[in-house]
Amino acid sequence: MTALLITLGVLVATLLVIGLFIIGIYNRLVGLRNRYKNAFAQIDVQLKRRYDLIPNLVETAKGYLAHERETLEAVISARNQAFDASKKAAQNPGDAVAMRGLQTAEGGLGGVLSRLMAIVENYPNLKADQNMRQLSEELTSTENKISFARQAYNDSVMTYNTARETFPDNLIAGAFNFQTAELFEITNRAEREAPKVSFK
């Protein structure tokens, strides 16, 4: 009888330790997942700020660039596509399809913004416009903040993905459906170039 109680006690203690171990891993994975989602929220804030600046930039440029209507419309169209893609990505930052859509849209927006800034360089009156200078400085500042926020997000995703892929965490991650999170990276070399915004 005593041996049975000891065996039962050891079995209960073992199951309790295993249960606490699983709970610890699960909670750590949840914390890491929440950390990368929060990091994406910081990117989202800066993206929204940039999306708000772009129409003002285009509106200011319209008076000077009336015959560049196609470029101005391309900027607004790319801005709207990137804005829609960012809303989808914000709903689930770890979703690979949503993140790739955002990366593509952001690459397109960066390309047309660069083209707009190259055109602006050819118009001294527009470069000298105080409103244009201020908007350009805000846009440059926002681009830098996006870069820093993207780095923080990618670091959080890397930590999360590494944790969910290492043993024994991978067993818990698989059992509780912790999906791989997608990095937010620019893959096209031309898209890696931030729009050049300088009126000096």
C-alpha cells in the first residue's frame, strides 16, 4: 500500500512538473507573439503618419507640377494601395500573405515617391516653397522612424520564430498552432532606397 502511494505521488508530481513546464513554454510563446505584434503596431503608427503626409505633399506640388499629373496620380494610387495593405497586415502581422502584400505595396510607394522627389528637384520654386520643405522634412523623419520600427519588429519576429522552432518549444508551438511570423523586409534592391527628400 505504501509503495503504491509513493508511486502515485511520484506520478502526480511528475505530471505536475510536466504541466508547469508546458504552461511556461506556452506563456513564453504568447509573450513573444504579443511582443512582435506590438512592434508591428509601432510600424503601423509611422506608416499611417506617412500616409497622412503624402496627400499634403502631392497637394503642395500640384500647383507647381500641373503637367506632371500622371506622377502625382501614381503617388496617390500607390499611397492608397499601401494604406489598404497596411490595414490587412495590422489585423494579423504574422500572416505571411498580408506581410508580403504590404512589402510589395510599400516598395511601389517608395518607387513613385522617389520619382516625385526627382521631379521636384527640377523645380527651384517648388524646392523653395516653405510648406514643401516642411512636409519633406517630416516625411524624411517619418521614413527614419519606419526604418527603426521595422528593425525592432524584425528583431521581435526573429526571437519569436527562434523560440517556436527550438526543442522542446517546437512541440508546444505545434500543438497550440503558433504559426511562423513573417519578417518585414524589402527584397527588391531598388525598393531598399528610401525616397530622397532634400531641398538644401
